[in-house]
Amino acid sequence: MNPIKKLAGETAIYGLGTIVPRLFNFLLLPLHTAVFAPEAYGIITYLYAFVAFINVVYMWGMETAYFRFATRPGADAKQVFNLAQTVVVTISFSLSLLFIAFKYPLASYLNISGNEQYITWLAGIMAIDALVAIPFARLRLEKKPITFASAKIINVVVLLVLNYYFLRVQYDEKIGIGYVFLANLLGNAVLILFFLKQLAEWRPTYHREITPAMFSYAYPVMLTGVAGMINEMFSRLTLEWWLPQNFYPGKDATYALGVFGACYKYAVFMNLAVQSFRFAAEPFFFSHAQDKKSPELFAQVNHYFVIAGCMILLAVSLNLDILKYILGDAQYWEGLVVVPILLTAYLFLGIYYNLSVWFKLTDRTYFGTLFSVGGAIVTIAANYLLIPVLGYLGSSLGALLCYTSMAAACYATGQKYFPIPYRIGKSLLYILSALLIIYISARVVMDNQWLASAFHAGILVMYCGLVYILERRSLQPTA
């Protein structure tokens, strides 16, 4: 079977457990934006950005350490599970208790004084996330994707139901956005029931040799994760800090953050494709590493990934005139200008994951940390310089600059250690032509929605047809 087709099939299978829960979660967007004004949604975005950072510390990279140590020759997988779970529970529960103990000063710092219960609920959410993370990792190690996906989907379905019940049936303005956190807490609690058997079998354990070794192994992974979260979430914090007063006339920074946070959700379409591809690509690259023609194969994989990404970029960006209605309040529509930029940013993130194969195959994984830290520096600098000038448009450009620079640095460095004949010129041509089409079509205004949709569909079909003509020779099966 053609390895490219096999990879595409595996991407679809691996992606199912990720795509369905994330799409279900995306369905919360119209509910939240219909109930909450941008200012209130901005607070949700702001608090969850902090949660994303802290969650990385809660986990301490132990998922990766668990995989590494449980698969070593002669390893006792049950013992490694107990050791990893012990570290995660100790760190996460200790931090959650600290957050709850200091919830009043924390609430004051986060500008949510009077709503200290938010801190308690968020601390509980993070504690449960950590509690079930290693059991989830165990399912992956034991190759139980259906059980893994089922747990994820059940969790999100419960979350959807609780959000609808709280916000549409039992809504109290005194609790307000707190319902979002409460629903999340209760939805996570369902996962405890799902993993009750595994958790009951867990025994707190310490091994004087293995535990420190796992802790040391996981520490760089955690730092890389923090750097990655800076790239992912930092712009949602800095808008609150660096947006000049009255940049958007009559609106404050929380309003801008709410609009940006809601429109950022549209990046999920590209992010899902990237994550699904990543699950399938990593074992694919390792399994073909010894093939003589692997460099050409890896180049071909990246090229087709770019083509698929460009089609997603076009499909979403050209149809924002319809997709905007997902947002429950028209106030959010002004931020849709950032969507094509964010989609392109995540496309470059996917390209970076492709290019990163060289340091994984040459055992130079420390370069991954360097690239992530470098990306974090670019993110911070870009947000600091661009937000005061461009507002949340600057935040989205910061994300694009971050992932583009990471991909460029990874490519330039990788060609020295593991040369791969990537089709850089042709891939960039596809990306730039897609962006040019989006720019031009945005200036063609049609009052008739049916006519506009037909026009956009025609553009997408023509682009796909042109790509097929240019690529049909390479798409022919080889002997």
C-alpha cells in the first residue's frame, strides 16, 4: 500500500478521538457568546489562559516519562504507572490546595474579587485533569483507542449538557460565567468515575532510583511545554496587559480579549488537522527512518500536508460570512479578521512538526526545547511591539511570526544534520496564493448570500482543480 495513503488513513483513525471531542467543545462557542457579552467572555478567556500554563506544571512532563520508562526492556509497567501517578498527584494536589488557601489575594490579582469561588473551581478542574492524565496515557500505551476516545467524548457530552442546563435552564446572573467553570468541574468529575477501577488499584509509591530518574527526565519536557504554552496562550494574557486604554473606542481590554478569544476558536479547524496528523506522523516517520528513500518520502509527506492545510485555510476563510453566525452575538464579528492569520499560523505549526523529524531521528531532541524557547521569545517580543499598535490583530500576527520562525529555524538547522529535499518553493507558492485569494475575495462584496456562497465554493473548486493539475504526475502510483 502507498505509504502516503496509509499515513492519511492512520491520520483519520488517530484523529477521531481528538476531533470529535474538540468539535463538540467548539459547539460551546455559540452558547457562550449568545449568553455572555465580550467583556464577560474575556474573563473566561483570561482565566483559562492561566489554567493552560499551570496545567503544564501540574503534569511535570510525566506522561512522556511514563511512556519512556514503561517501555524500557524489563520494566514493570504497573510500578511505573504507580510512580508516575504518585508524582503527578503529589504536585497537582499540593498546588491546588495552595491556590485554594490563597484564593483571596489571587482573586484580587486576577481582578475577580468577590468571585473567589472561581479559584476553588479552577483548582479542582486542574487537580482532576492531572489525576486522570496518567490513566489516559495508560490507555494509549495499552493501545485502547476506543476506550480512550469514549472517555473523551463522554466528558465533552456531559460538559455540553451541563453548560446548556446551567445557561439556558437554571441561569442566575449572580453566578454568571461561574457556570462555565462549574460545568467543567462536574464534567471532569465524571472522568473519575470512568477511571475508578484504575484509580482504586493505584498505590502511592516511591522508588529511590526510578522516581528521581523519571523526575529528571520529565523536567525538560515540562519546560518545553511551558514554552509551548507561551506560544499558544500568551497573547490572550498580554492583551489584558499591553492594550492601550481606549484603543477600541469605548471598549476596554477585557472586551477586546473576549472578541479575540472567541474568534481564536475558529483556529480549531486547522489545529485539529495538525494534531490528528501529528498522532499518525510520529510513528510513521520512525517506522520509515531506515529506508534509503526516507528523505524523499518525508519531503513528499510535508508537501501534501501543506496542500491539505491550504485547502482548510481557504475553506474556512472564504466562508466566514456564514461561519460568523456561530458567534451568538454580532459584537464578536469585528474580530473575524484574525481568523485567516491564525489558521496560517497553525499551518506553519504543522509544518514545524513535519520538519522536526530530523532531531527526533538523530537523537538531538534538545533542539526541540531550543526552538520552543526561541518561539516563546518571538511571541513575547511580537506581542509587546504589535499589541499597542494593532490590538488583537497584533496578537494574531505574533502567533504567525512565532510558528513561522520556528519552522524556518528548524528547517535551516535540520538541513545540516539530516538533509531532506523539501519542496520549499512550491509549498510557499501554494500558501501565498491561498492568502492572496482570501485577500482579494474579501474585497468582493455580494449582498446575496446564496450568490456569495456559490462564488466562494467556485473559488475553492478552482483552487483544488489547479492543485490537482500541478500535482497529478506525482500522485500517480509508483511501481
